[in-house]
Amino acid sequence: MIPNSILVDALIPVDLLLEPEWLIPIEPAGITLTEHAVAIRGDRIVAVLPTAEARQRFAPVRVQALPGQVLLPGFVNLHTHAAMNLLRGYADDLPLMRWLQERIWPAERRHASTDFVEAGTLLACAEMLRGGITCFNDMYFFPDAAARAVQRIGIRAALGLIVIEFPSAYAHDAADYLAKGMAIRQSLIDDPLISFCWAPHAPYTVSNQSFERIVLLASQMELPIHLHVHETQAEIDESIAMHGVRPLQRLHQLGVVGPHLIAVHSVHLNSTELDLLAREGAYVAHCPTSNLKLGSGIAPVAQMEARGIPFGLGTDGAASNNRLDMFHEIRLAALLAKGANGDAAVVNAHAVLQAATLTGAKALGLGAKIGSLVAGKCADMCSIRLDDWITGPCYDPASHVAYVAGREHVSNVWVAGKQQLQDGKLVGIPDQSLSEMVKLWHTVITT
């Protein structure tokens, strides 16, 4: 007979063993597991395996059962302007260029500052964590201020190093934006939760010379290029008038289009442009709610899926959505594709969940670290309650996440193995502090 002490010594120590009712790992694709557990040590997933086997193999410091809950990777918000949470509802029911020129840009000239960005980003991070988002791709001024909010609350972020031709409170001209971006990246390069993208705003606000410089820097630094493209028909008409070609063709001529590109919106694409994105291996950040709210149109997502163009999901900013809610984007992305194409089978539940997790991670160059529940990856995860009568009965947890659940059903969130949401409550910052911040900035902006 083997002594109990020897049996205990043979077990592998881990910090946490999670035992959900269902588990959607994303990899392998299209499966939902039952009676499986996830073992976590430090910031990493050690194993995903049957619960009975996990109990025999591991000695966890803590076991957390998740009855009635589905565990899946944290959502990756592939496009947002986090600081614009302070402008939620500030400029509604306007088309894009009037929204920008008459309301948003004037407000930013008055208010954009390091304090504005840090406060707005902190509020956005809290909102995203509440809704199961564990990583976001940002584009805004003062990314160093955004980084302070990210570090305070403990979410993962890809910070956009914004480039635009006109001056702002952040930088004077394109060269200044580039220099500041490189300096900020260097100062934060060792932060494990922060990565970077070059973020030229759009073809209509960035020159050929600046794009050529960005392409070179992105190649040298191995960073993605994250920009708005083909968001409206007016943008395309303006490009033809000024440059003689559509925006995506101009970007292709400048070397921007490739596997490093995250083409945000991509609403107005013809067959040639879809073929180009597919051939070059570019990614698309699909933002269905913002596209509809600004009257920009419906992106051809079913055609992207048919060509194998990888698309992730983004909320855009709260000034144009008005929620940083990936459940809305997941459901709307699937339903719009089905309705626009008269085909209920396109963009199915598992496909849209992959878009909301692993594809977004891959677009950011983080696919080896996050986006699926696989041994060796970072423990970025969320659990969602599906056991309330109002969401039942549940026959297929994947379709329930895609079509039934909302962010109010997110129960727990972990980023790099650290729990940031517990039983629906933020761990790192009290709700009262966030409420006071909202009231303060509402007064500042309306005075």
C-alpha cells in the first residue's frame, strides 16, 4: 500500500482549478466540453482536461466550481477609442463626417488631455471587464495616459500609437506623433499586459509619406497597423477625387495591405478588394453596431468568411456605439450576416465566438498568448451564467452565448490568472469611485 504522503507529493501543485459546467476552448474549433477543468499556475493555463483526471493529477491551492456556467476565453475588443467613454451620447444621430467635424473634433480640442484620457480609459476598462472583455485594441491620443489606466485596473491592452497629420494637444504634426509613439512604446515595452499597434487614423487624415514611414517602422518593430478604412462611401469618393484610386488600392500601393493590417470597418468593399484582403492575409475589425448607428452601412462579412478573410469584432468607442459590449457585437455580427445574405448558416455561433476571441488575438500578434483555452497560454478567461430561468433551457452553450446571454450574465473574469471580476463585481476598483468620476467629467464637459 502506498502511503498517503507519497500520493500527495506526487500531485502537481497549481494555484487554481476551475470546474465549469461547460467549457468552450475555441481551439479546437467548434467544440463544447462538459466535465472538464482548467488548471492554472501563475498567469498560465497548465492543462485543460477531464475533471476527474484533473483532481487526480493536480494539487490546487483553490478549487472553484462554476455550476451552471460556461467558461471561455476572454473577449478581445479589436477596435475601440477607450477614452471616448467620456463622450458617450454626446453626439448621437449624425452621419460620420458631421459627427466628427461638428461635434467630436471640437470637443476633443477643448477637453482631450492626459487627465481626460486616463479617466475615460479607466471607465472603459471597467465597463469592458464587466462584460467579459480581457483585451482591447485602442486608438487615441496620449497612449501613455491610457497605459496608466490599464495598469491600474489590470486589463490587457494593445495601445495604438496614433498618427494623424493635423495638430492636437498630444502632438504637433505627423513626425511628432511618430516620435512620441516610439518613445511611449520603449518606456512600456516590458509591461506584460501592454502591447502596441501603429494607428494611423484613416487614409483621409494621413499622407503618403507618413504611411510609408509607418510601414517601415511596423516591419522593423513587428507591430500591426490599425486604421479605419472604407468606412463610408464618401471616404471612397473623396479618395478617387484626390488620389485617383479607392483608399484600399492606395494603401496597397503604399505597402500597407498585408498580414500586419487591421482594416477597421471595411464596410464598402467590392469583389476586387475582398480578393485583395484575402490574398494579402489582412485582418478586418468588424464593428457592426457603430456602422449601423452612424449610417455607414453593413460590412460584407459573409463574403469575408467565404474567402477566408479573418475578421475580429470591435465595439468602436462609446461615443458612436454607445456601449463597449461584445455580446451586442457578437449577436449583431451573426444576425446581420445572415439577414443580408438570406443564409441562416453563415457566421454560425462557434464562428462568431472565434471572431470575438482568437481571431482578434491573432490580429494583434497575440494569438500564441491569448484567445483560446490551451495549455501554455495566458489565463485570460471569463465565465458566463446560463442557469437563470430567463435564459433557459440551454441546449447549446455556444449558441446561448451568441444569441441569448448578455454582459449582465458575466460572473467572473481573469486576466493573466488574476481574478478581476468576481460574482459580477469588479475586484480592483469600487463602483462608487467610477460613479464619482463620471459625474465629475460630465460637469467638466457640459460647463
